[in-house]
Amino acid sequence: MSDYIIKAITSNKKVRAYAATSTNTVEEARRRQDTFATASAALGRTLTITGMMGAMMKGEDSTMIKVEGNGPLGAIVADGNAKGHVRGYVANPHTDFDLNEKGKLDVSRAVGTEGRLSVIKDLGLKEYFTGEVPIVSGEISEDFTYYFATSEQVPSAVGAGVLVNPDHTILAAGGFIVQLLPGADDETIDLLEKQISELPPISTLIRDGNTPEQILERLFGDNEVKILEKLPLEFRCKCSKERIANAIIGLGNDEIEAMIKEDHGADASCHFCNETYHFTEEELEALKQ
């Protein structure tokens, strides 16, 4: 099944929701980054949530996420847009630990429990919107829940999960974001809290074949959810040889000349997708201004 995101609203228009299946997307990121299990879980949760946050945007708008904790994983960086394209990487992809006391991948230990979560939105305006909050748990989902409540003042519940096979490939991944709209009453809030508390782990639901639509139906009931939009979700990088060439031009002629004389060419790799671009001496010579 291809990955996708759905946008939905409850029939009483008091709650909006997003749900995603992201198994293939996270597997592509794992393959490109060569992440071990715990690192895959941290990166996969972040990518899944980034994809849903991208779905909240319009047109050419985009968002960049940075999770910078004090754990051995180092920074997690991801970005996404309104078209369902996401990409991301972690500083130390081979970070891995034994399962925690709950029998789950120890993402919090990898990320760290201190640090910051930053969200930078490019809305096509002169200034970027930037929101930043402290990391509250390092579990990723809880940190984004805190971000929405604190930085955007939108009461939200965020869930994202990743199951990893023994060979480190991705078995299942997905997530949801549920947000209260103005007018949500205590009855709606109490029912939603109850439903979320009783929901099995999102990655388990995806593994068992549940679609994003079925996940929201479990939360709200069969007749309570109106699907507004469905969009594909995929790992797609924005890098290209042309972009790398422009970056090399920005280094200046002296630096380019050094590449020619000392290295007889240049190789440049993209952090996000690990694609390597080679430039011959002749190509570097042509980049001089």
C-alpha cells in the first residue's frame, strides 16, 4: 500500500484530524541514511509528523523541523511541504539501544530529555514563522503535542510510531494529529481523551492493516468523520547537481581553483538523501565567475 495522508473534520466541526501511513517513506529514509533501529524510530516519527504538518499548509508553503536533544542521536532535521514530500536525516544514524522497560525502542534515550524542538515555516512571506519549545520527553510525539499547545496555542494530541524488523528494515510506520477547534466542549474533550487512551499503538494498527481512515474511525466513530482530502506521502529530496553547482559557485573562484589543483575534481553529498554528485576538473572550471 502506498503511503498517504488524510485530512478530516468531525461532523460537529469541533475537531480536525490528520492521519498517515508512512511505512514506505520511513523505509526510504532508513535506506538512504543507513539508520539503526532506534535512530529509525526517532527519524520515522519525526518524518511522519512533518508530513502531516506539511499537509496543514497550502501551495508552495513548506516547513522545517529540528529536534536538537542532548542524547547521542544528535540533531534530527526534516522538512516537508503541502504536496506530501518529506525528507530528513539524523546526525548519528547508527545510534541504537536495547528495548526500554516497556519493551519499546528507547527513542527518548537516543534523543535526550533536554534540548529544543524548532519549527520554521516558509509561508511565502518576507519573514519565516519560527516556533521553538523545550523538549519535554524526547519521545517525539509528546514533544510535538507540547509544541502545538504552547507555540501555536492549539490543543492537540499527536501520535506517531515505527516498528522495525530484525534486519533494521521498516515493518510499519504511521501517525495522527488531532486538534480541537473553537467551540469544542468538555464532552467532546472527555470523549476524545478516552478514545485516544484506549487506542492501540499507531504502528501496531498500521502493521495490522488499518488505513488512516480506519484509524480515525476508531477515534471518532464510523459516522463522525468527514474526509476532506487525501494526498500521497513520499520521501523526496530537493537536491540536484545544479543546486550543488550553485553552492560551489558561492565558495568563490579561489576555492574552486583549489579543488581543481589539489583534488582534481570534487564530490558533494546531500545530507538528506546521501546522493553524491561528482564534478570533473572541466566542470569546476566552467563554474568560475
